[in-house]
Amino acid sequence: MPFAYPIEAMAIGERPAVHPHPEVRSGRDTLGGRYLRSFWQPVFHSADIAPGQAMPLRIMGQDFTLYRGASGAPIVVDARCPHRGAQLSAGWVDGEGLRCFYHGWRFGADGACLEQPAEGSAFRDKVAIRSYPAREYLGLIFAYLGDGDAPAFPRYPEFDRSVGFIEVDSYVRACNAFQNLENALDMSHVEFVHHDNAASFSGIGTGLQLEATESPWGVTYRYTRPDGAVRVQQFGMPNVFYMTALPTDAEIGWQESLFWWVPIDDTTHMQFSLHRVPATGDAGASIRARRESRRSTIDIAHQDLCDRILAGELALRDVDAARVDLVRLQDDIAQIGQGRIADRDRERLGRGDVGVIAIRKLWHRELAALERDAPRTTWQRPPEIVPSAWMLDGTSTLAGRDAVAGSAPDIVDVRPLVEVDVQLRALRRTGALAERD
């Protein structure tokens, strides 16, 4: 039964009780990592790996090998060969399988050992690597990295049966993923961090106008404007956000988006995102042309500028907004400025933090159940769990309104090239490379 979250347990101005914050840990032997691994997670862009290519992949502090077989299907397996521990991504894709660079042991897509050249394959049936379910969806590669059978793959019909096109995007941020996740349920930061956006105004996100309510999917987060207009965002457990993003195009107003925050490790994460652009004809062509032009002009990594600003070497007002993604830089400063992993024991939570408190309570509840091996909530997104917002002309809009059954939208990669370079370095930085440094 949905219920509104009070904040009595964390009274305004008081410090929260000291606890281990298990949600900020993502290793495979941690509660947070085990919970995240029980859901499908995006791990890579489809465009960044070609058939016959293999590469290392680091997700949630764990190393994997990602490759495409001859069929082009994405395959995720263990990082190392069980023979002598060589890195499998340095080997060769062989049909749908993978051959180790060191001694040529060959493994199938299911992880079974198929050949041991120096041994005459004498004990191949006793050797295997783990293979993880993987699939492509809307320009992203998703993987199930948990134990047991994978749950049903979640689909978003508002996006995969849509008028217009879908933009696929992502970026790396050098802090704990939960800090970015919480930022999504923190509308009160918009007036300050993103004060230059046309949709920002004095008083946006005032605490008394915020409400966080548990839904069958996670949290419904509402902001009621003084004139009665309502903006509704939908958070899906454990790390998905379905929202109307701040407007950037007059033709479509608020941008309908899906976000996932996926740890690379406990102090670095990726935000993967899909943006639904329900525009066709001349309007759609105009938006696509503007996006491509903007993509080509961004030549400075926002991560580098953030480091300089936090080090006191540069001020935000001195940044050339034409050459950097300003919104991401603004959020970098706010979130990384909390520390690579925020010290929550020194916080003073207030009424504006109802969304943050709500998501922490859900996570703590589910992790406590996981620790006890007790039943956990089965999260589902009914069709009515969609975001909505006021339009800039004062009317309201409901997400998914232009979805059309049977149509397959174009997928457009809008990542600035400098962003692609940064994220590939982060995702392919295996434990072996980290140990070397």
C-alpha cells in the first residue's frame, strides 16, 4: 500500500544515526553489490564494441570480459582464464567463443571449456568460466551479474514503441553512484546548481511543496508549484529514474528520460541515459542537427574542469559554456564536492530532503531483508507509473503520450566524443591496470 514518507525518524537539523551505509558499497560480497546484481544493469554502449571484438569491463568493482561473437550478440564472461589467470579480453574471438592469448584455451559463449591445445583437451569437461546473461536494448548492452536465473528483462514501451527517435547518452562521475541517484530526488538543488536553466525559478523545489510516496516500482516524487501545477517523477528500484528532464528544445519542452546509475567501483560510476524525442519531420530533423552540432563543439571534459574548480584553480563563471556540458559540470561540482563517498554522519537533513530520505529508507529496508535472507519487495512498474510536468506554456504533459505500438524509433548516439574517451577509459580499467598504478 503506497504511503507518504514522514521525516520523523530523521528530524530536521539532527544528525542521522550512525550506521554502515551498506547501499554505497557495490562489491560482489557486499549487501549493496548483491542487491544491485539481482537486477539487469546497463553496462556498455552497443556502438562501442564491434563483432569479433573483445574488451575488459569493470562494473561494481568486478572485472569481466565483454565481447561480440560472430553473430554479433554481446557476451559477458569472467575476466580471467582459469588455466594461469591471463586476461581473456587480450585473446581472440573464435566464432561465438573466446580463445585465451596465453595458451590458447578456448571457451564457448556459455563458459564451457572447448579446447586445451597443450593438454589434448584431456580435462576440458572439468573446466569452465562463468557466463552472464546479456542483451541489447535501445542502444545499450545490459547484463545480469547476479546469482541464479535472471529475472524477466524490463522493457519500456514508451521508449521502444515511440514516435520520433531515442537519444542514447552516458557519462562518468568520480564519486559514489548513490550520490548521483539521490540527486535525482532532490529538486531543491535546481534553483541553485542549475539556476541558469529556463525551467528554474526562485522557490523551485521548496521543501513544503515536496512529497515522496512509495509506489509499486519505488518512489513517486512530486513537487507542487505555488499556483497548483504539479511535476511528478518516478524512481524505480534499485537505480532507475523515469523523469521529465529540464527543457532544452522548444519543440518538445520537457525531455522524457530514463536514467541508470551503475557503479564502476565505489568511488566512480556511470550514468547511462535514454532520452525520448517525440519529434518527426522538420522538427525532428532540426533537433537532430542541433544535437550533432552541439556534440561537435564540446571538446573539454567536464570532469577535468570540475577537478580544477574544486581545487580552487578555476571558477565556474570563467568556464566557456560552449565547449563543455555545463549541466554535468554543475552536478559534478555539487556531488563530487561532497567527497568521493559522502560522509553522511555529518549531514543535517531537512524538509527539502524528503526524496533522499525516502530512497534511503527503501534501500535500507530491502538490504535488511537481504541480510536476513527474508523476502524482498518484487518491484513492478504498472503503465500508470509515468512522470508528468507542466509545459512552458502552462499546460500539462504526461510521459509516453506519443508512444505508438509497433514502431521502432531510430537510436541516436549524442555523447560528445570527449565523453566517449573518458568513459571507455573508466569502464576498461580492470583490476590489473589499477594494481599496476
